[in-house]
Amino acid sequence: MTTLGSYLKSLRKSNNLTLKYIEENLGISNAYLSQLENDKIKSPSIYVLTTLSNAYDTPLAQILEGSGIVKKPEQTQEENQLNSRIAFSTEKMSKAEKEEVLEYLNFLKSKRK
């Protein structure tokens, strides 16, 4: 099973970032991140996780799911196909267009409350 620390370490390495870079640019100490990646720290703050998710360009939910902290809900084949269609529909959109789509999705979700 993948741990939070090993998942964060793999994300950092896949982004070609060093512990020193994280310390100098994000303000998370080299020692702290090393302990986190080696599972000596089990419960980092949401601030640390959010900061790292932004640096690694990985949604926080993906980090939580990838490390097994949060279990991704099962989806039907129909839902998976729909999600794929939505994702691939944005391939040739500009950043501004994608942001408008996200804004509209947030609007739709807010109507459910």
C-alpha cells in the first residue's frame, strides 16, 4: 500500500524538485519534508498538503486518494464514460475557456445546496 510520504516523494521526484527547492521556495523545511516523505510525520497540516499539491500541480484530492487516506467512491461505467467525455472535451480549450467551464460547474453545484 502506498503511504502519504511515499506518494508525496514520488510526486516531488516526478516534478524534478529537490528538498532544497521546496525549502527555499515554499518555506517547508528540508528536514520536515524528509520526515514527511519517510512517514515519520503521519498527519501534516492541510496548509502543508495544499502547498505541496500546488507545487506538484496535483489536486489535493488526488494526493489523498493516491496515498489511501481517502477512498475514491466507486463509479459506474456510465459515469466513467461521461467523466472521460467531459475531460477530453476541454483538450483544445484555452486556459480562460477552461476557467469559465469550471466557474459554470461551480455555479451548477451551488444550486444543489
